[in-house]
Amino acid sequence: MAISNILPRKTMQNRTRLQSMTERRDYDQKAEKTKDGELVSSFMCSPETAAKEFEESKLLYHQLTGRKQPPKRDVIMYRVIQSFKPGEVSPEEANRIGYELAMKFTGGQHQFVVATHVDKKHIHTHIEFNSTNINCDGKFKNVKNSYLVLRRLNDDLCRAHGLSVIEDPKPSAKKQKEIAAAKYGTSHKEQLRQTIDRVIPDCRSYDDFLDRMRAEGYEVKEGKLLSFRAPGWDRFTRSYKLGADYTKEALRERSTTRRGYSAAAKKPVQRTGRKINLLIDIQAKMAAGKGAGYERWAKVFNLKEAAKTLNFLIENDLTDYDELAARAGQAGARFDDVSRRIKQLEARMAEAAQLKTHIINYSKTREVYAAYKKSRHKKEFLAEHGAEIAQHEAAKKAFDALGGKPIPKVAQLSEQYAALLAEKQEEYAEYKVLRQDMIAYRTAKQNVDKILGLVPEDQEQNREQKPER
């Protein structure tokens, strides 16, 4: 048995469109939820760069169509959640079913990422698909009662995979007013949900989470249930009404769970059970106004992180400080090399996409430009068709920059883009490993520096230069 729902996503408050999509990507693909990324799949995009690729398609859409919605009405992508009955499906099968559902629902016309979460008792899959289609000339039509279409496709897939189906589902308890508020970005629940999802990944404890919510301007009421109220709200909103991931118990678990990551580089980092965090500068925090309770918590936290750092050093056979510093430097250098290669590939992909846009614009505006050349009233003609003429001239300029080389076909550019994307995906597999490797070594070294009272070279140089200033 699997249940599903769909939610249009808009740009979050105080965030750009790209930032909003990136934060959703980061939450959906958390390593502790997806078995270090093993339960993440995608269509026509790379999971790690999906947000950036979604953004590029939207920029092309605006160039091709000239259409643009205000942020409060612009749906940037859609989220589908598919939840399974505990014990009925394996995580791998759940991800495959989620991929099939996304492909059928979008008709293979939209990029999407499928991330299956196993951090709860019930396995559930997050599907995020781009509202802009692959050709960048249209958007997903979220028709009335689209959730019924999604439910029918979901039920058909469940039957095909031998899973149970809810034959007579109860109508949604969500009020029509609340659905409309979520659709147009004015829902208090959706605003609270987005704030929690943005704040909680960086929290080190449940109390830290509550402090950060207060810093965001929310009034917190905690008892048997947990409730929040933002400035301007008439009443508190209970967290459990946001969904199973937002109950008091779930938020307590989400704010305190910080698991480790695996890596497999030239000198692989051994798994230590949990990720090493930087030691807290307690004196600086106390000077900033933290209380005695925070000081007690920070001392315990530092002891635990120091123990994890020691385990890391033992498991990786690091008994010499110079060797630790050397490995941290090597990990950073390898990561920088892969990052440069990825940036080069992304630049070539952008060039191919831009040239494709010019070819399409040239074809669309050729007749208008020919009429403009023949016109005896060019000033009036330019005032009426200025945008088309500018697109045509920009395309001609891009073709001249080819230096006499033949102009490629749109299909050739699409194949080139797909090949570059595939190469970038391969590089990103190494990028993920090296990034975690670099973070682990650098964090361990910084913790050792703090424990031994060592001052990094850059800080020492700054101290020596201060009197001269």
C-alpha cells in the first residue's frame, strides 16, 4: 500500500529561486535519510546539481517565451511524496516505484529527482520535478484535481508490483481555504514548514532548534505539544499538523541526529559511526551572551567530539601530526581538481544551451527580421518588433563568433549537452566522495589544533601584521 500527494513549490521568503530549490535538494538528499545517496535517482539531470539545472531551464524558458510570473504566483517545481506501509517494500524497490510514478505523471517531459527516505518507520519517497519542461518552452499544467490523477497512477503501480491498495480512500481533511493558501504561498503551515526545513539541518540539539526558531521571529509554546506563532498570526500552529515529520518527537530526533558519511578516495576515510563536528569555542559563545545551561551542554558536546576525533585518528592510522596535515592538504587538492573539471563541463554545457537558444530564436524571428530590412518605416517597425529584432541580431552575432565554422543542428547540441551532462554526473560521483573526505580530514585537524592550542598559520600572520597596521 502506498499513498501519495502533490504540492506546488514557490520561492521561499528571503530566498532567491535558486536558493529555494537548493535547500529543498539538500533536505531531500540528506545522506542519513538516503543511505549516503544510494537511494537517489534522477531523470535528465544530476541529483547534486539538479537545482542549478532547473534554474538554467527557467532562464531559457524566459528567453524563449518572454513569459515571467511574479514570485508569489510562480510555481518553480512540484513535490510528490509517496509513502509505503511498513514492511511491505524494500528501500530499493520503493525508489524504483517512485521513479516509475514520476515518469508516468510527468510524461517524461520534466526533469526530476527521486529520493527515498529510510529514517522513519515507514519508507517514503520524495519526488521533486521541474515545473519547466525539458524543451524549455512550456510548464507543467497542474490541472484541477491533479491529485486524483496521481492517486490513480500510484494505485496502478502498486497493483503491478503486488502491493496493497486503499480501495475507498477517505477525502482529504485539508480545507479548501488551506489548499488555496498553500497554492499562492500565503499558508501559515507551509511557511512554518519551510522555515523548519531550512533551520533544522544546522541544529546541534533540540534546544538549539528552538532557539533558532525564536531567532527567526517565532513565538514558541512547548508542553505536551509543540506550537509556533509568527508575528502577525492570530493563533499558534501546532507542529504535528504539518505532518509526521514535524511532531515534537520527530523534530527532537531530526535536530539531534547527525550521522557520518562514507568516502572512498585514494586514502579512504574510515567510518566512525557519526560525523565529526568542530569543537565549540565556549568562551566566545559565553561572551556573546550564552547562559550557564549552554555552557554545560557545550562542554559535554566538546568531550564527545574530541572522542570521535580520536577514534577517527586511530581508525585512519594517524599518529603523526604532520601526516594528518599532509592528508588534509591532499584531500583538499583532490577536491579542488574535481571541482575545476566540473566547472569546465558546466561552462561548456552553458555554451551549448546558449547556442541552442540562438538557433531557435534565429528561426523564429527570421521572417520578422526580413520584413524589418525591407520596411521603409524602420523606426516604427522597430518600436513594434524590437524584442524579435534584438533576438535575431544577437543570434547572428553568436554565429559570427563561430569563426566560419558550420552552425550545428539543434539535435546535435542536444546530444552534446546530454554527453556533457553524463560526464558531469560521473565526475560528481567522485566529487561527493572527495568532499566528505576533505571535510573529515580538515575537521579532525582543526579539532586537534584546538585541543593542542595550536594557532593556524594564517591567524599567526595576522597577529604579526596588526602592530604594523
